[in-house]
Amino acid sequence: MLRYASVIIDISHENVDRMFQYRIPEHLLPQIRVGSLVLVPFGAGKRPRKAWVVDITDKAEYDESKLKEIDSLVEKGVTADENLIRLAWWMKERYGSTMNQALKTVLPVKRQVRARRTNLWEELAGEEFLAGQVCLSEEQRRIVDSFCVDYESADRRPYLIHGVTGSGKTEVYMEMIDYVLRQGRQAIVLIPEIALTWQTVRRFYARFGEEICVMHSRLSAGERYEQFARARRGETSIMIGARSALFTPFSRLGLIVMDEEHEGAYKSETSPRYHAREVALELARMHGAMVVMGSATPSLEAYSQAKAGIFRLFKLERRAGGGQLARTEVIDLRRELAEGNKSIFSRRLQELITGCLLRGEQAMLFMNRRGYANFVSCRGCGEAIRCPHCDVSLTLHDSGRLICHYCGYTRPMPKICPSCGSSYLAGFGIGTQQIERLAGKMFPDARILRMDSDTTRRKGGHEAILSSFAAGKADILIGTQMIVKGHDFPGVTLVGILAADVSLYAPDYRSAEHTFELLVQASGRAGRGKRPGTALIQTYAPRHYSIRTAAAQDYEEFYRQESAYRRLMHYPPFSHMMALLVSGEDEELTAHMIGEIAAAVERRFGDRVTMIGPVPAPVYKIKDIYRKILYLKQENYDILIRIQKYVQDRWDETEDCRKLAIQYDFS
């Protein structure tokens, strides 16, 4: 009997983003299955093209005599599971990418592994762990018992655990995983940035040992492939990692845990621009698995689903072990300035740090901005020194160099203004490097560590700083949001948030939500040991609801006010939005084409969609590429998908569009 394969050609272009059918030669019948990588004749070229097999059938969809044969199976090619192919297709349809882009996202790349490194388990094998059963609180036990009952009865409704910082969500996850493993199934644990959550990973190793594989930043592409291959061979039952861990080829997947569900790192920045939460829910549906999400500050998207009864909502309102949440104080920096204090350290913060050091306790100072100064400006003409390739000002570092944090351009600090020749140049604003210098002068006997993307560039940089601080080798840890992500340092009794407003006025409708999340997560680092903790929030906007509710640890009040704003403005999660970005080297052509798109959408869908723009992107130029953006809002997601396909069809037919790029981002 003749057999036919439907394939996707390995070319990331919309014109060939469809299935093509080929005959399977008899000698390849035993080897080819869904997910195989093959070589096929395609187009006018003589060289065969790689293609993914996405379906096999005994029915020809075209005239059989006109169908070409598959040339061969790619040696050492990746064989994908049927579920991953289906997932790639779902991602293509939902996020407006090509099928090839989706396939390359979900399938591991086969690379040669030159030197087999020790895996993380071998690195940690010599360390001491508190292994064995975790003693659960009544709150924790109630959630685990409910999970077991629902799992047994095949109720796969997703769980959202809203637990205050330090409430023991990790222990709950581990009990759930243990139950699922005993059912003969497998688990994926998603952590937003694994390099920053090494403590959590170690706790999983203490409980499950060599049943775990970890996808971490130290792995090469080949080693990442080997980790996936281990999962495919059934040599591991638990995969821990960032969002790409979702694509582990488990055949008996039973549970997906998504820790710190609110984190922005779960959203992909490249096409397809998927969100791990949505993909996890679809993957779980395919496998008949459960999804369990947890956060002290759930995203509005997840919490609204819980409010609607789509997710089951559970709360952990007390810290594990009986500890108390940190006492929070808010300092109005306007009053500090009016009373003559021009320092970034309020008088109250100076007092608290002094007391902390005298008692032999540790402090963390959070400033969500790296560098020495935010920008350098001329006091003569008022011009800031900007990157020649990007539409941003350069950041001054204590090396005396100006750096662009978008393209990496660097130059020495000039002695005179490039615009007017004035010698009156000065840095404005403040970053983590300058905080470190000022803290060193104010507290000369304190041992200080700084953690930001500059100090953690080298391999193992994150672990070295965090383990040193955990071991008590420093008194003060200064850093960006890296230092507030899930760490547990019992010696920390003080967290100082130096400028709570930094994220509040970002050009993003989520800015208030991000501010609330950062403040609550940062405050949660204090008082996790036996001694009580204090969190001090310094701000110029003490009456803003995101700051007031964060200081009170009142998520429900924040959700009430933020959701009212989102409903009024038709923002997600109460409406859907698509951002359409056009970019190119030719500024005039870029502006013209996105204007043409906006006009075409207005003519075709004007009464069914709300449009904002076109406008310059928040960063208009990056690496000499101009970027303009069009926002479209609609309550019906399917209408946005129809608009995306309509735009893409017109785009493919336009000659000038070959000089430009277009991206779609759904939220």
C-alpha cells in the first residue's frame, strides 16, 4: 500500500508556510513517522530541502502521478513527538508566526556534544541537603489533599495558589509532584529565571535526587538536546527550567507547575511571541495533565480566570513556620528633599541600616536600574549624550565609559559636549554602581556586594554572589530586580526599596501591576528567619494605589483598582490586544507602510476594532533600525487573528515589504 507524508518545508516564510504532500518510498516506510526530519525535492533548485513530517496517510490529496518522493531521512535528525507537532501548529495559529518558527521553538536542535560536563546533580551531590518528607501546615495540606482528590477523579481544572511570600508554595508543589510520580506520570516545573532561583532547584534535588533534569543557562545547545533526549528515553521524570522546559518530550506528562506565574520572563520576545501560561494550559489539555500556578502577586490575567471560576483558587495567608510578614514603612522623598536631605538614602533608611549592622543582621537595597548614572547631559545646551544607533541615552558606568544597554555601543566619557562644546557635562539619575559607592562611604565598615547584569556576566556569577551572601560573607546586598526573585536569606531583616517610582511611569499599561509585584516581592525578602523584618519603600508618589496597596500587602484592593482601570480602557485581561510592529532601515518607508496597514484595517474592520497609532515604538530606533507600532483592541480574540492574517496576506503581496520586517504580539 502506498503511503503519503504531509510535510512543512524548512523555510521561515509565509509563502511556503503550508503543508506539501510527498510519496514515502517503500524502503523508508519503517523509518518515517510523524515528526521525522526528511529531505525532499522542492521548487526549481537542485538541492533538496529539509522538511518536517506532520502527518502520514494512505490517501493522496492530489493527482498521485504528480506527487514527488521523499529523498531520504536526515541522518541524526530530530524526531518530534506528535503532540509537539500539534502544539507547534496551535502556537502558529494563536500567535501569528510561521509553522517553521513554531517548530524551531518546540523542537530541540541536534548539536554535537564535544565534552560531556557533569550535570547539576553531580555538582551538588557533595552538598548537604535537608532531604526527606516536608512537614506541611494545615493550609498546605488542604491544597495537596484537594489536588489528590481532583487528580483521582480526572478533574483537570487548573490551580492558582495565591500565597504570601514565604508561605511554602514550593513544599506544596513537591507534594503534588510526588503524588503524580506515584501514578506513573511525569512533571515539568517552570521557574522564570533559573539562574536566580538556585535555592529552589536545590530543594527539589533534596527531595527527588536524580529523577530531575535541569535546563539551565550553563548548558550548550548540544547538552540541552541531551537533556531532552534523556526525557524521551524515560531516564528522568521531572524537568525543571525556564519556559523552554515546556517542550520536554515526556510521553506521560501528568503535571505542569508554574512558579512565580506573574513573571514577565514567561513571555517570549521572539516569534512566536507565546506566553508560557497559555502554552502550558494547551499542552496539559493534550496530555490530560494538570497545571498548577503559584504567586504572591498573581497576574491580572490569571486572577481574573480564578475569579471567573475557570481556575481553582487557593490561598496561603500565613508564612510557613509561623513567621510574620515584614513591617512596611513608606517614606515620602519629596518631604526628605524639602527638609534638606538630598541623599538617595532617607534619614529613616540610614537609621535602619545602622541598627541592622550593629545587630549583625543583613540588609538588601533594591534599585531597579544598573549603572552609575542614568544619563549624561550638558548643562549648557541641555542635550543628553545619546547612542548613535539607538533612540536612547547612554548610561554612565564607574569605569568612566558610556554604554548603550540596547546594542552594546560604548565610548569614553567626553570632556566637552558633542553638541555645543561646553565643558559642563554631568551625570543625572542614579544606578546600582553609584548606590554601591555611596553606601560604601556612608557605612565604611560594611561588607557590600552588588548584583546586576554587569556583575553576573561571567558563568556562575549569579550563584557566586548569592551563595556568598547566603553564607553571611556580606552585610549588604545591592542590586536590581535580580535580588528580589524568590530568594530566602534568613539573615535579612531589612529591605530598602530606594526608588519605587522607577517602574511606575514606564510606557506600558502594566506599569502599575509591575510596580506592585516588585514592591511586594522585594518586601517579602525581609524577616524570613527567626527575627522580624522591615521593608522601607522610598517614593515620590506615596499616594499611588500600587504603592499604598503593596505597602499594606493588600492584593485584593490592588486588583480591584487596577481591574477597574483596565476595564475602562479596554486593556487585557478584559479585552484582547495585538501590537503590530513594523521595522526597517528606511525611516520614511517604515512610516509609510504601517500607515498603509492602518488605513487598510480601518477600511476592512473599522467598526469592529479599536486602533491606537501608528506611533513610534517606546524605543524608536535600535541598532539603526526604525520601529513603528500599531495597537489594536478587541474583546473577541478570533477577530484579531483574522486581522493578523489579513495584514499578512497584503504584506506578502507588497514588493516594498521585502525591505521591512513585521511582528505581531498578542496579549
